Amino acid sequence: MESGVIQTLLKWLRPWYPVSGLLFGYVFGVVWCLTLLIALDKSVSFQQIIMALCFAIFWAVLWGLSGLACQAFPGYGGTTATTLAIVCGHWYTLSEGVFDGWVFITIPFHATIAILPCHWVLMLIAVIRGRIE
């Protein structure tokens, strides 16, 4: 009986489910935001922690959308697509040469835009390999 509960809990803690994607994205966003604040200011105050908690909502939305997109092909492929979208969002924003306060909004925005093409590419690869009908 206990192993069934543990299995269900572990199933819902995977980032390719919409609900756990929201939770995972929020935690990811808080850590990401605090890391970026340290890179910009070299110190973190209580006010900046509150700001990190607010800006993490962008990442929660991103991972929640990823969890919805991953319902077509659950597993690590969807998480890989989301990670690729995050890398693309960072690359595109930072390639413009801007590293200021706006990156808290532009990086999650560009990563969210990149989610759909990244998932399409990995879904196409999965279809070609015969994993999705």
C-alpha cells in the first residue's frame, strides 16, 4: 500500500506533468533569480528575495506550459526540449549584449517563445524514431 502512494507521489514530482511543472518551474525560477541577482549586485537583501519570489512566476508558467506540451510524449524528451528552450532564451537575450535588470523578464519571455519549436523538433524526432504514433 505504501509503495503505491510513494510511486504516485514520485510520478507527480516529475517536471513533465503540468502541476509538478509549475512547482518545479517556481523553484527553478527562485534559484535562477537569486543567482542572477548575485551576478548583478554581489549581494542579496530581503527585498531582492521578495523580488525573486515574484519573478519566479514567469518560470512556473514556462514549466507549466512545458508540462502541458509533454503530455504528447511524457518522459525526459519533454524536459530536454524545455531545457533546450531555456538555453535558447538565455543565448538569444545575452547575445544582444544586454545584462541589466530587464533580463529578469526578457530571458523567461524568449525561453517561453522557444518552447513550442523545441518541443516540435523533439516530437518530430520521436515520430521518426517510431515512439509516437
